[in-house]
Amino acid sequence: MTDLLVRLYDLPDVQHRPQLAEHGVNIRRAMSAERHVVLAWVAETFGPAWRSEAARAFIRPVTTLWIAVRGDAVIGFAAYDCSMRGFFGPTGVDPAARGWGVGEALLFATLHDMRAMEYGYAIIGGIGPEAFYRRWLDVSVIPGSQHGIYRGMLHSPGDAPPDEDD
């Protein structure tokens, strides 16, 4: 898995898709008082490693984690400055809510927030669905980033460590 570089100073001005309103989805910054709810959902939906990363978003003076909420339930999240400063992610959407534009809305809310916090570039580390990011952004692969920052990271049983032969 490689890392991608995104220019934040010329992001497209993307409005949240109409499907969000049709499905009753709201995109907003997570509040510190919701930390326990959001992190429990991340752990249950995506595992303890992503929970560990997402937890760091709540220690910042301004929370760096955005959530998608439907009713009183979290259905998606995106964060930055968790694994390393300047890194976008982790991010994920409940499988039942995929295809509604939630991932796109979270991506742009987070990247625009990074720009507002005076970042010129963002790194999308260890990307999975590269086509998703290429669909919305003009990204560049960072040469030599196949093993990235996660190489040598400790894993608990059940975590899927990155493929060292990528």
C-alpha cells in the first residue's frame, strides 16, 4: 500500500451530495463529550487499531475527527493528524451506508478543515481504495512509500498487519 499526496490549496469546492439529506445524514465535527460513543463505534466497526488512531483526534485543542450521523447513530468518520501530523485518516463508513456519498462528504469536510488549519498538503497514508481518492482528487503517489509509516508496527491478535512484500 502506498501513500498519496494531496494539494490542499486547490481543493474542489464540493457540496455535500443530495443523497445525504435524503438519508437524514449530517456531517459535523465530533465533540469531545462524544468521544466514548464515537470510539466505541470505530472499534466495533473497524477494530481496535483504528480506534487507537482515532482516539488521538480527541486530544487536539480542536478535535480533528469528523463524523457522519444519522438520527442518533454514528455511520461514518474521518480524522487527521492521528498517525502522524499532516496525515489524513483513518476514515470509514458503515457498510450499510456506503453509496450515499458519506465517504465523499467526510473526505472533503476533513481536507477543507486541514486547509483551514494552514496545511498546504495532506498525505493519505497506506491507502486502500485508490480509485476512490482519484475520483475526487488530483493525487500523486509518493515514491518509495509502499511500506510507509506503519512498517514494523506492533499488532494485536486479529489485526491484519500490512503486507511487507507490497
